[in-house]
Amino acid sequence: MKLKEKLSSLLSPIKDFLFPLHMECTLCGEEIPSKKGIPLCESCVSKLPHIGEKRCLRCGAKLSTESDFCETCIRTEMCFDEGVSLYEYEDSAKKLVLALKDGHAKYLAPYFGELLAGKIKALGWQIDAVTFVPLLPEKRRIRGYNQAEEIAKAIAEHLDVPCEELLYKKKSTLSQKSLSFEERQKNLIDSFRAEQRIRINGKRILLVDDIKTTGATLSECAKTLKARGAKSVQIASVCSVTYHLFFQQ
Ligand SMILES: [Zn+2]
Ligand SMILES: [Zn+2]
């Protein structure tokens, strides 16, 4: 064996490790070409509960009626202006956001970010800065990252605007999971504060979270940003719970 061939055969495992040709689909484990940069196989992508054109004009949740707004937005006044989501919060989409949140599948954030940025561009939204729903500092420390921040950074990169940390969680609110719709809203009142050192006044802000359930958290964050003079607050989330799902739980 010539020296060049010998070197190449010696280095190939290192090359495969550094630049793998294949990766595994996050949902089904099937091998997929890594050059596509999509962490899912085509079959799993096609089965995701995509939210299409028919979405709530306020929060972006999937609509199954002829109304322009979902039942949550009809019942509740939301402080954000408009929203967009990729998927309904069910089946495989639920598995994906939970993998990003609790399974350390941080590599999913750039994928979701690119898809959301594509939707935002198609909608023609004008955005000056991207921000995200904050975690309590100790929660962020334990997880090592804030999944909403990771998605926000990816969206900002594609929209070519800055990603700014504009919000902080002010007090330890009870976990929203166990609360009813009304309790969730009460629990959140004045629970966020805005960054004082960055100018928010007059800016058109995009606020990002991984999952939008009732929209109460996003609305409270939008209220805080608007109190500091934000011109508009649009919201983007990977998943959105539709009204009937939430109230059946
Ligand atoms: Zn798959
Ligand atoms: Zn809605």
C-alpha cells in the first residue's frame, strides 16, 4: 500500500467522525444523509402535524372553524399582535420539542429557527429585533441552555437582525402545567421585567418560545415589552396547542 493510501485509510475514521456522511432521524432513527442538514427523514417530516394557511390571525394556532380567530383569542385579550407556529402540539411534534427541551437535542433549534424564519419572511413581517421567553436563572443553569433562546438566535440569523435578551423572569411563578386557564393568567401577572440597558422603544419585536399553550406567557411578555414602548410584538413558536386540545386536558 502506498503511503498516501495508507494515510487516507488511517484518517478515514477521523474524517467520518468529524464530517459524518449520515446521521439518524431524530424520530425514527433511520439513517439520513447529513449534508441536507435536516435532522429528520422525509417520511417523518411529512407526518408532522404542520399548521398550514388556516391559522388564527392573532396567535397563529391551527383553525378548524371558519372564524378568523381561535377560541382562546376570542375569549381572551392577547397583548401580542400576530403569531406563527410550525406544528400543532401533538404526536411527533410534541416528541420533537420535548427532545429539544428535556433531551438535550439542542441541534433541533437551528432547524426550527430556519423554518420559522421562512414563514416570517413569507408573511412579510417587519422585525427589528428578536427576543425570547426567559427561564428562571436556576432552571437555565441546570438545563445548560434556554431552548427558546436557541430558536430565537437561529431565527435572528436568518432574518439578519439582532437577537437580544430583553426579558427576565421576575419572581418564581408556580408551574403553569398544573393550572387552569384562568389560574395561568393570574399566576403570570407582572412576572416579567424588561432589560433597562437596551432600547426597546419604537422597535418591532419578534418574541420566541418553543411551545405556545394558552398564549398567557407570551401575552404577559408582550405586555412587558409594550410597556417599554415596543411598537409591535409578533410571536413565533415551534408548537401551538389548539383550544380544544387544551380544554380537554
Ligand atoms: Zn424518521
Ligand atoms: Zn388564537
